[in-house]
Amino acid sequence: QVNSVVFGLGNRALVSAANDGTAQVWCAIGWEREKTLVGHTGTVRCAAFDAKGQQLVTASDDGSIRLWNAEDGKCTRILAADLPRP
């Protein structure tokens, strides 16, 4: 199940957040998946590009927010939220 989809990079790319714990980056021109962001252990609720398109951010039910390098798809930082889990 896809939970959210957001355009980025001047509407040339999309990032989707999914129940399987991943986020997917898609080319909005050819509609092909470019990369899969893997690392969350819970449902990814939302994802977004930064204003310059250099980073992505994801938020998950695992209680973490992750920052990703938009070019290579590698996680660059994990922010843990002290939130009660459902």
C-alpha cells in the first residue's frame, strides 16, 4: 500500500512512501523507478524532497525520521523520535 506521493526536483521526480517500510524514487518523465530507500523497520507514512532536491526525508511508524542523499539513495542521518508506538 502506498501512503503518500510527492513531486520533487521541479516535477521531474516523485517519491512514494509505502507500508513495506520503503520509499521509492520515480522518474516523472519515463515513470520508471530509479531507487528504493531501504532502512525503516515500520510503515513509511510520508516522504519529501528538500527545496534543492539534494536530500529526501522519510518518517516511519518505527519511530524514526531518516534523511537520504537524493543522488545515491544512501541514508545520511537517523533521527529517533521518543513517541509511543501503536
